[in-house]
Amino acid sequence: MHPVLKKYLAGKIELSPDQEELVDKYFIQKSTERNEILVQAGSIARHLYFVIKGCLRIFLTNEDGIESTRFLIFEGRMGTAFPSFILKEPSVASIQSLEPSELLVLSYEDRELLYQNIPGWETMDRIEVEKEYIKAIRRIESLITTDSAERYHLLMKDNPEMIKRLPARIIADYLGISPETLSRLKSKR
């Protein structure tokens, strides 16, 4: 099993050597290029992505071609366009590899097999999805209840690496502010 995935699972679930082999069999390694689209809006998200190295962006595009970043997935985290993945219907979101990335990819069907074959996997997965859901709700709440300066300072405190790694337009979009506002906030530091 990949060491980054093993670290992610540590303390969440105990796996026997046979179960580790099964996990390793179902999580398929994939390399991506910068800006590669993994899921195009309108297609079905058939995989869950675990990021070993790099960053994935889940985003929406409106009729005018304006993009809105919904989530960013960095190393040691998992994600996908969940409504499409779970409901097996066309996604309203796209998934893009913002950086050259190394991923472990798990299909919906193989996820179900892990649920069936590894006691505790489904519970562990549910708890992790719940944690991510709470983070998403808190992010939405912060977009509604805090001003741009406070959102920027929270991001600097919680994830300063994100600001160094990603283009300013992505950071601004993720914070729900204009690139000009982000530039002003950066210059005040």
C-alpha cells in the first residue's frame, strides 16, 4: 500500500496484511499534468481521488464561462464531485489537476467492494466524509459571515502553503473575492 495512503488510514482503521493488499489492488495510481481535466462538467464522476502529491480543484463554470472553485484537495486528502459520484448522474462540476499530481484512484464499484470485504471500512469512510462535509459547511458559512480580509487571514493562518503554491486567481476565487482585493490584502501584510 502507498505510504501516504497508509499514513492517512493510520489510527482510523486496523488492516491485516491481506486487507492492505486488497486496498492496494483497488486504489490505482495515476499521474496527471498541470491543468489536466479529470472530470468534465456534464460527465459522470466515476472515481474518488486520493492526492499523494499535487492539488485537485473542483469547480463550476457558469454560462458566461466564469469559474467558481468549490473545493481544493491537497496531499493526504480524498475527494471527487460527490453528487455525481454517489448518484451516478452527470456532474455540474469539473475536476482539474492544478499541478502535476500523483493520485490514487478508486472506482465507485471498488469502494463498494472495500465496504463489503473490510470490516470497518464503511464506518471509517462515513466519518471522513462527515468531517469533509463539516469543513465545507464552515467554508460556506465563512463566505457569508466574514469579510474578505478575515477570510484571507484565516487562510494564511490555516493553510499558508496554499497561497504560495496556487495562482492568485484560484486563491481569490476560493476566497470569494476579486483578484484585485486579494492583491490589496497581500500588500497590507
